[in-house]
Amino acid sequence: MTDGTELFGYFARYDETTEINTWEGCFLERIRPGAFTRTLKENDGSIRLLFDHGKDPSIGRKPLGKPVLSEDVSGGLYSVELLPVPELAHIREAAAAGLLGSSFLFEPITELWTQPARPTPGNPQCLPERDLIDVNLFELGPVVFPAYKGTSPSVRDKAASADARHAARRKYARMIVAHQVRSSGATKPAVSTGSSIAARARSLQIHAKAVALGRKNCRTAAERDRSLKLERELVRGAHLLLTTRRSAEISPVATFRTNGPAMVR
């Protein structure tokens, strides 16, 4: 049973650059179009929708409702019919007032790291850049402080949402044709399982540099230990690639896993 109010919006936007400056590192990050395609297709209902990642003291890890997840050419979308409980009244009002963003908990599966040769208007500090090409999605929902702009959820009456979805499908059908012409394969990773060993090693080295740059942001000893461990694993991976020269002996950079915690955006 729901109260007839639907919360909807983007939980992530494609091709939008944001600066990550945490214990994970200091770098620019983008989500490539199609990064959520596989994980949404494989979703068996295990992806949860929580408020503030379950950290709100009054709501905690109580689900807001059963989410409907999808994507279009602009990013990942969600909608949920909010459960009729008093604790969710504030979320409805805050979303209607435009005071919330959205965030997601994920694990990178395929990623590409690059280091610009010179500063650009979009990267004046010449920071390492990370493109997320394929991710595992675990949880998402409205938050007070989102990492990505353009993810503000909205509310609408359930009765009006069906017409809105039909209109969105028609708009998406028109947009996807234009996007396919415009992208012409641009979503393919520049570093993949078929790339040279040297290129894979370089990507790991850039990732390690980004982690080291972000160490100043570690707020606790535990975060600093995680940061150091991650950097060591990345450096070791690059060293193994360069010394063994045999791709079968180590995962390629596109699927390099450090077994760290899931990441929040």
C-alpha cells in the first residue's frame, strides 16, 4: 500500500564530470553512457532505495518503497511509490521544494584512468581522470548532499505518472536515435582486455597517484590505512604487469579489483 505519491528522478547523470576528493583519492570522475545497463538488466530486486544511504537517524535503513529502475541517454532513473508512513513526510516535502539530490552505492567493474598532459578549462589542476564504464549497483536514493549535480528528485501524484512515463518513452525513442549517431561508439573503453600491457600498467599507476593525492582527506586512521592499502595494491598490480609482461598473470586494468569497500556517489 502506498500514499499515492511517487518520487522520481535521476540517481546519476552520464557524461557529467565531478571532482572526488576523499580518502579514495583526488580525481575527476565521469559515468559513461551505458554504465548501468548490465547491472539493471541483472537486477533481481536486490537493489534497495534508502534515504541518505540509511544513515538518517529517524528513518535508518527502512526502505522507502519498491523502486522501478531504468536508464535513458542522460543517465540512470528511478521512481518509487512512497510507503504511507509518517517518517517519509519530510522526504516528500523536501523533494517537492527541490532541497534533495540523489546518490548511489556501487562497485566499479570496468573503469578507465587517464592523466591529462596539460591543464584544460575542465581540469585546470590536471588531476587524474576516471571514467566508469560498467558498475555493480547496490543501493540508491535521495540524499541531502549529492556528489553529482542534476540528480534532484521530484514528486508527482501516482495517477499522473502513467501519462508522464508514456511521454518519456516517446521522448527517449527520439533521443536514442540522435545519441547513437552522435556517440558512434564513444562508449567503448580506450583501455580494455585487449589493450597493451603497458597501457594497463599506466592506468593502474594513474589510479595510485589519485589515491595518494587524496590521502590528505583521510579523517580517521582507518581511512588512512584503507588508502595506503589501496595504493600499494595498485602499485603492485602495475609492477607485476610490467615485470611479467604476461597478461594472463594479472587481471587487466579494465577489470582490476582491489576488494575494497563499495563506493558512494
